Amino acid sequence: MLKPLVLRPMKVKPPQVTPARLQPLIAAATQGEDLIPVIQQITHELGFDNFMHGVSLSMHPNAESHSFVFTTLPLEWVALYDQKAYIEVDPRIEHGLASALPFVWDQASLIGKSRALDAFLADAERYGVASGVSVSTRDFQSRSGITALSSTTPKLDAEARNKIAGQINDILALGTYFHELVVMAIMEDKVPPMSRGAPLSPRERQCLLMSANGMSSLDISKKLGIAERTANFHFSNIVTKLNVLNRKEAVARAIAQGIIHLES
């Protein structure tokens, strides 16, 4: 599990309206308490086993976005997801890029569509991510985020899907409120990304080498057969891990540190 996300007391007015289920979260945030136990409690009350929220935002003017992830899932899963570039096949990400509507999924409805997706589903299930719901968030400054609740159940029956539908308002609110709290914490308290200093994945090194050779995100996406936005996600992770402002600095640092090697 990630180390607890602890926020200092926020000197802001409480929201005018807070769903009853989220009131403990707001209370913990405004008092600067550890949010993980509260998030776990809300997650379990909603009928799920684990929680994840990811957000991409720029910390400096004219800088590329950095990636921040907060989750109750094991760090081993986060590392595996990163190293195997599962962002390229994760159906929750794909749906979130195309629609603001909630995405309800399970293993049974997705298995067999592609080898890459099947590999993701198999690994995800091993870590307790076998079904769930995800919602995308975009705040007033167009900073995007995604909240995913998941469970160990590989197949959602009609009753389970109806239960999710009945709680969708609370799920949407959780995504919105947590996104706002996390962004405030990052911007005001300068919470460092958990992946800062982590090694680049093979796909990230590949993208960085292509960039060093003058290729744009669009060029890279066509070469790798992925969406341009997915290529940009990779660069968001790259600048986060290398703690630089943009991909030009990332290329320079990677060459200097021997992470990538240009052909002579």
C-alpha cells in the first residue's frame, strides 16, 4: 500500500453540499488527517475492495504534465502495470478518454478480445482487480483524472450491476471530491509523485529514444500502434520519473545518465 496521503488542514470553506457518505472524507481532509483509512471505509461501503485515483497536471508554467497516483492496491501491482505498459490496453483508460460516463466492467465481458487485453486482465485479477467501475473527472482548469473502484469478483451479475447503478451518484461524487482534494494537496503542499525516481519501463525508454530522434507524439503513436494521447501519457510518466520539466530535458538527462543511447 502507498504511504498514507496526509494533507495539512485546508483553510478553505467546506463544500456547500457534501453527500452523507463522503462527509468523513471531507472532515479528514480539512483536519489534515490520513485519508487512506477513510477511503478504504468508503470503498468497502460501496461494495468494492480497492481504490485508485490518477491525475495528470503541470506543476510549472510551460511544463509537461506529471503523473500522480494514489491507491490502496499493492505497490507491486502499480509497478507491474507500469513496466508492462498496461495503460495502452486498460479498458478503463480507453473509456475515460472517450466518454465522461461511468464505465462498469468485469473480466467475463472483456476476456478474449485480444492477447494484450487478456494479459492485463490475468495480471489484474491476481491483484484483486477483477471487476469494478471507473469515472473520469475534469476540473475547472481542465486537469483530468480517473477514479477506479474494483473488486475481486470476476463476473458481475444483474444484482451486482443494479447495486452499482443505485450508488452511482455517490461514486461520481467520490471521484469529483477526491480529485479536488488531491489536486489541492499537490498544488499547495507539493506532494511528490510516488513514481519520482522510479526506473523507466521498456516502453518509456522506447518512446524517449524515438523523441530523441525527432519523432513527435503523433509519429510515435503511429509507429507503436497506440493513441497519440497514450503516447503523451508515457511522456507524462517519463518527465515524472526523471523529475524534469519537459521531454527535451528528459532526453538530455536520459542520454547523460546512459538510460538511452543514440546511434552514431
